[in-house]
Amino acid sequence: MAIREDIVASASKNLTQEEVDLALARANGDLHKIMEDINNINGSSYLHQMFRNETGETGSLWPQ
């Protein structure tokens, strides 16, 4: 995922505070978009069923 690569790249060089702030803002925007995409899927029970089918898990990690 791009967020992890940004963090690793940032750790290997000296950054200004502005560069750090921009990287954090980008990561936060990526996370916000992922959360919006999940919320836009029609029904959390569909997500729960999809998760169970692909992993074989029987526990409930998604609210129904």
C-alpha cells in the first residue's frame, strides 16, 4: 500500500516539517477514501458474507 511505502521512504531521509505534514495529509486522505468506499457498499451484511466466503472464517468481524 502506498501509505507504507511513503513512511519507509520518509524514514530514510531528512524531511522538513512541511514534507512530513504533506505526507500525513496524503495518508489521511487515502484512509478517508478507503473508509468512504467501504461505507458506500450496499449493506454491511454483504461485506460480512463476502469476508466469510473468502477466508472461511466463521466469526463475525463485520456488523450485520
